[in-house]
Amino acid sequence: MSGAGLPGVRPTAAPDAPGPARGEALLIVGDVVTDVVARHRTPLAHGTDTAAEIHTLPGGAGANAACWAVASGCGDVRLLARVGADAAGWHGEHLRAAGVRPLLVVDDEVATATVVSLVDAAAERTFLTDSGAVLRLGAADWSAELLDGVGRLHISGYLFFAETSRQAVRAAVESAVARGVPVSVDPASAGFLAQQGAEAFLAAADGVQVLLPNADEARLLTGLPDTGKAAAELSHRFPLVVVTLGPGGALVASDGAVTARVPPRTTRAVDSTGAGDAFNGAFLAALLTGADPVTATSAGCRAGALSVALPGGRPPARRTVSEN
């Protein structure tokens, strides 16, 4: 992994070197984000104050999924992402505390990505996103050696929304395909996906084996208003498609048909931030242990239900992180 070719970038040293051959590790290429989560009980009052409970937490779709994969039993989870020098140490410490092996490229020119998450009384969230260093992850930061010891590669869809990070995505996917490592992608953002266009995203995702959209993303990618039909249509293009339905559970599709409808796990929602990331982490951890897609989807639904009962997007850390 190298920052050569981009000015002001220096990679952090990985705490452990990757293993020498393909194995059962999960490598996630994605995003590390500082989340500012504001939970407000009453509707936002435009132009004046609205009382809120506000916390600053480590987040990012890729980082959250990595933490949930560890919490779901995956013993070797690695995360490649770009962060600003302003918060690289803090994020690295939180990832290690969760059991994730951080492979962070530190950017001295651009700050770490920040997301302001506005969470209403129904636990629904609205995001204000500053992508910061995330989308500066480039092809020069990728090395095929990062796949040593890896059984699955997962990519956060946020990286599809800028040319530089798309180059990193293509390099990672091509390396994985060459090695026979299956690749999964979460489209990540209906808003950004609508701006980019479905065909551009689908072209960039060529070679991916598993697509993990939510219902809005599945409909956007196909132009079909019916989520089941959208899932079936996407499975003509991707061997396995799992569409998350929030409190409605999930759909599993392959070979042009919905093959299973997995029921939701009931819980009292506090904050839906990161529920899809929790699903992804548990789903991928289950696949790595040999679970079939329906069993893995059930594990994902269980983790998603646990996630919405917690503030922020991650499971409780396995050890305490210093506040300094």
C-alpha cells in the first residue's frame, strides 16, 4: 500500500502484516468517518434552536461494517481507507479496540470525512456529508498483496462516487477477480447514486459477485418501482443480490428471481445510523464461515436489529479507548 503519486499523503504502518496466502480474512475497502450524531425529539425549527442530544463518534460505512464483522465472529478483519492526519490516530485506536486491523492511508492535505447525522424521534436519519479524505483513496494506495490471506473483499459504494476512488475500486476488483476472491459491494447512498446515474455505477461494479443494496438503491439501479422485481432484475447482472428492507427484513435474489424473503428481527429503534453496515458485517462474517445466503441474510438482519437499538453505527468496543 502506497501513497506515492499523491502529494501530502503518507501511509500508516499496519499493526500486523497480512498473511501469505488466501485464507478466511475479510478485507473491506471503504470509508472512515467522524460522525456527529444529533438526536432531536421535536421537528427541526428552521432559523432557530432545536434541542438535541449530540455525540461525536467514529463511523463510516466501511469501518462500521468491519467492526460488526468482528462482533459477529470474524477473527481477521482488515480495513483499507484514507483518513486525514487530524483524526487518524483516534480512528485507528477505535478500530483496533473493536478488533479490526486498520490499514489507513493518512492524508496531510485533506481532513477526515465528517457526517452530521440528524436523527428524529422515529430514529430515521438525515445525513450532511463532507467526504473529506475518503474519496482521495486512489489506485496508488492499492496493492494486490493486500489480498494475501483474504477470503472475501467488500467495497463501500461511497468510493464509486469520485473518479480517483473509482480507480482504486477497479484496481481492487480486478486483483480480486484474478485471484478468485469474491467481491461484494454496498451501493451506500441513494442520494449520491441518483446524482451519478445507475449505468455509471453498474459499469464500475462489473465483476462484483454480491450486491447489497437497500430498497431505494435497488429501485434506483433498475428503474423498477417494485422492490422484488428490482432485486430479481439486478440478479441477472450479479450472481447474488440481497436487498435490505429496514424493518421489513430482506430479499435474496439470484438467477433472475427472488429466492427467499427473510423476516425482520423486532427491536425498539433508537438510531438507525449504520443499520445497513451492521447487516453487511454480519452477513459477510457468516458467508466466511460457510453459511448459505439465506442463513447469512438472517444473521445480517439480527445484527441490523441490534444496531438500531444503539446510538451510532458500531457495536460496543471490545476494550476501552483513551479519551486523549
